[in-house]
Amino acid sequence: PQILIYHTHASEYFSDSDANNPDTLITGVGERLAGLLRERYGFNVIHDTTLFPYQQAYSQGLNRLTQILEENPSIEVVIDLHRDAAEGNHYVTEVDGKQTAQIMFFNGVSRSTDGPIDYLENPYVSENLAFSFQLKMAADALYPGLTRRNYLRSYRYNLHMRPKSVLIEVGAETNSLEEE
């Protein structure tokens, strides 16, 4: 496998999700993405849908991520697929005549305004930033308006495991599954 898609928060939902049907949650969006990457582009993709307790999601997610990467050292790209918290916003644009949820590339830079956060080492900050900016530039060229701004936060969000790791926020809880 070349690509891993997983979900730190696998229970994230949309405006019309059915909590009892994982196909209508972010994991369903992840499966759609995995299918596109496999069928349209020929990539070998692992899609992991493990559900972690919300308050321990990053620590337990790191354990699962470590296991998957140890078992599959050929993985080059790691995607942690989420949906954003809308705070009253509806993140949507039109793509090919269809209402489509906007995406945002989220980057953990392992540093605060005081400098590096030593206990959150990430040797791949530069590579991950470059990767997310390249993804944004490509998406903007193909589908203007599809992406929102790239977002930077202090922590690392398990983006320290590979040099092409990215956390992607797809729409928000205000978006419909169809838009996703």
C-alpha cells in the first residue's frame, strides 16, 4: 500500500448522518476517497475505520497508526480525514455544477510562539507543510474555491510519522452527505 486513510475522530457526522450507519459518517467519506484513489488513479490504499474514544483519540490513534505503518512500511502518504466544526458556517462551493463541501488542510507545526514544543517532536514539519501547500495549489488550479485556507496549529496531531502526512477537514457538521 502507498496511502493510508484513517480517522482520529471516526464518529464525526453531517447534517443528515445516521449515527448507526458508518457509511453516512466521515468514515463513509473516507471510503469514497479510498475508492477514487484505487479505481481512478490506481493507488493501493488502506482505509482504517477504527473508532477511538474521543478524549483519547490522538493517543490511541497514534498506537494504531504506528501498528499500521510498521506492518506496511511502503505507505508514503498518511491522511487523517476529518470534518470541521462549523461554528454556524456552511462550507460549500460548486464543482462541476454540484454543491460540494470545501476542504481545509490542517497542519500541526509542533511549536508555539515561544518556539518548538520539545515533547511534540516532528521531524517532518517542513515536508508536511510543503505537501499540504502543494495539495492546496493543485486543488485550487483544478477546482477554484474547493479549498479553504491552510490552517496551522501548535500541536502535531500525529503528523510526525511520515513526511507526507496531512490532516484534511472536509466540510463540517452543517454539510450534507451528498455535499461531502
